[in-house]
Amino acid sequence: MQIVDKYGYLEDVLNYIEKNIIESKHFEKLAKKARVGEGLLKKLSKELRGFSEKYFLTALQEKLEERHSSLSGAEAEIFLADVGIDVEKNKAFILIYLNWDIVIDGEKEDKIVTTIKIYSKNNIQIRITN
């Protein structure tokens, strides 16, 4: 399954993670905007050090292929992306929503939503729904 990001939405999400969370020096401002404790953000940033975009994209692609393995030559075209920071059980994580069109030979076959929770560079949870 090929991931198609015509409008750069996925690239924008990855840039947000890199610039605003991993490399951030302004946790106070980000914490206020995200309504998350500054200490939780610092811990999240530390746990994301060494985050691999390649690993993330491979995991995402594998999950999409699991869902649509019977569709040979399919493309997943992203048409909407949203990224933010949330807290669960006193642990901050990155929450990403991606909306996709599954396309085969130029025709839309399916629409899906992917919910991604990134707790650390090695703890990425991906869930796909219709």
C-alpha cells in the first residue's frame, strides 16, 4: 500500500512533532496551549528522543496494508490531518487523526480514519476505523 500525501498533511504533522515537542525549548507556551502540564511535556519530549519518521511511516503503512491486504495496487491518500497533545493516566502523548481515501486505479474504494497515539519513540498505537 502506497501512502500518498499530495497536500503535505502528514509532513506537517511530522514537522510539528519534531519542532514543537522533540526540539522545543518553549514548553511553557506549548503546555498552556495544549492544556497539559509542563512537566508532562518535558517527559514526553525526552521519551521521543530518537523518534524515527521511517519507523513511524513503516508502522502506519503496515497497519493500512493489514486493513486492505486484498486490494492490490491500492493507495492511501490522506485528505485530512489533525495533531495535538493529550493526557491519559497522567501520561502525555501525541494524538493524531488521519483521514484517508483508499484508491485503486483512480477510483475511491473506501474511506478510513486512523487514530494514532504516540507515547514514546517505541510506543506507537495505531487504530483504523471507518
